[in-house]
Amino acid sequence: MSHHNTAFHQLLQPISRHEFESLAKQHHIGQKLRSASRWDQFIGLSMSQLSCRQSLRDIESNLLSQQNKLYHLGAKPIARTTLARLNEQQPYELYQALFYKLLARCATRSTNHKFRFKNPLYSLDASVIDLSLKIFPWAKCHQTKAAVKLHVGLNNASLIPEFVALGDGKESDMIKGRQFTFPKGSIVAFDKGYVDYGWYGSLTKQGVSFVTRIRPKAVYSVLKRNSVKPNSQVMYDQIIQLDSDHAIKQGAPKLRLVGYDCPETNKHYRFLTNNFTLAANTIAAIYKRRWDVEIFFKTIKQNLKIKAFLGTSRNAILTQIWIAMISYLLLAYVQHCARKGWSVQRILRVVQVNLFDKKSLFELLNPSPPNQQKSDPQMRIAL
């Protein structure tokens, strides 16, 4: 029988400990840490994400009960007061930097998004994470509400969030959206919350196509009417120029307007794009795939800890959210080892109950049929 490290240990293999310690030195304030390290903090908070620990006391108790297995992770149990102090005081930027280091290692730039075109396809959106105004007054966004916003550019092929930013709840989606630099030749789908005529021009100059919806009261002139197939869902396909004073001032480019009657919702949609080569039906289908990012937000909110928090400061909140994003990335990375058709959500449910079991991830994610023995070599994640 071959020896296996814990499933947790195998899941963390893509993270370079040397890289982590280097980042920890860069993102450190105050005196040298003595009773616990940033790695201990990371292991404790990652474990809480992957095994649904609900409180600092819960994390402390669980780590103590598994301290013999923590040795192989290079970590040790951490007291809840120490963990709370690290969450409050040590910069969350460590985990933001770690997320992007890990992303560079894990991302494959897959274009397997079920469309014929080979361009990378992204869905851009933001989701509000509600907070209690009484407990988190620094996050006030309305008279009676507090929140932070999670902004994501999701790769529709790999379902990996390749662009992530956290902002204030009252901040416009457009602020963070403009900061993402999508690769040349890619296509980005986003809703009307990202309407910015100047940005439309910038994306066009960068060689990035976009698909969105036009505002109901947008002012434009029709430059050309393309032919459409009779008895199809495409009602019209036009080349337009936004010519309101604001659009002209912002330098809005020439665009394409596609009218589409959706047979599923019985609603009429008007899609706006700077792509003049794809079929009108494809433009509508691209916008429909934007739903992938909504599913992503639903998955992380239902399965990871980004609604109940272990601290009250802004730093503690952002620390927890970034570690949740790292946890999702690790789960998405091992998805290629799982049985075909397994979602990240299903993988997480299996990992939750086997986190400290000494079984190979391959065995856990590819269970043998009943009464059939299967030789499962220890799964090694190739970096």
C-alpha cells in the first residue's frame, strides 16, 4: 500500500513555500512574529475555508486535534487570539499577491468555451458582500447598509477568475473594471453597469472585443443595416454611431447593435458590441454565457466563508476574502484530476469531509466502482 500525505497537503502543492515566505517578508509590518507565522495564519484560514470552520475557537480546536498532521505542512496550531491579531494587523496584500502568483502557475489560458472561435472569452461582473453597518461602520455604503464589492473577470473556458479586485460597496463597478487588462484578441461580456463610452474606445484600441447591452435612452445614428435571416431570433443587425454630446466627448467608437428575441424568456434584448465579424446569433450567445460569472459568485457564497467573518476590521475582511479566492483557485486547479463532469462545488464537498485523511486526491476525486479494486498511484500535481 503506497503512502499518501493528507488531502490538504496535496491540495496545497501548487503553492511554493519559498515564494510564500518571500511575499510574507515584503508584506509585513511591526516587530518580528514570534508565537505564529504568516504560514500558520494561512494554513488556519485555508483550513477554515475548506472544512467550514465557523469561528476562531472552532479553528483553534480543529488545528489542535490535527497537530500531528500539520507537521507535514510545516505549520503548527495557532491560538485564536494570535490568529485574530494577525488578521487585524498584518497586511492582506500578502494574500492578494499570492493569489496572482498562484494564478500564473495554474492558469492555462484555455479556449475550450464551446464556441467555434478561439479567442479567450471572459465574463466581467461584481457582487456585493453585505456587512452589518453596526459591526463594520468603515464599510458604510448607504444610510443603513455596509458592504464590500468583489469584482471578477472570469475565464469562461476554465471557470477560473483571472482578474479579481476588492472595492468599497458604494464604488462604481466601472472603477475596478477599467483596471483589468484583458489580453489582446479576447472577448469580454459585461452588463450595463459597465457603460463607459471612453472605455469602449480604449478596449477597441487594445484589440479587445466586448458584448454588452445598450442603455434604453442611448442616442445613436444608424450607419448601416445588415441583412438578417428570416424567421430567426435576430430582429435586426445594425452598424451605429453613438452621437450624444457625452458620447462624442468621450470618443465612442463605431459599434454594432443586435436586436434579439430570446425564446426562453420571451424578452427582446439589444446587444452592443465592437465585433463586426461574428454572427449576430453568436453575439447573443456570448452575452448569455455571462451567466457563468453569476454561477461563480453563487458557488463561492454558498460554499466558502465570505459572508460570515472572523474579524471586524477592513484588513481582516479582505484577508479572509483573498484566502477564499486562493482556496477556490486550488480547487479549480485539481478539477482536471477529477472525474469528468465534476464541478468545483462537488470537489469542495468531497474535500471538506476528507481534508486530513491520508488518501490521494486522485482516489478521492475518482472513486472506484463498488466491489472493484483499482490501483491508484499517489497523485502528484505537476507544476
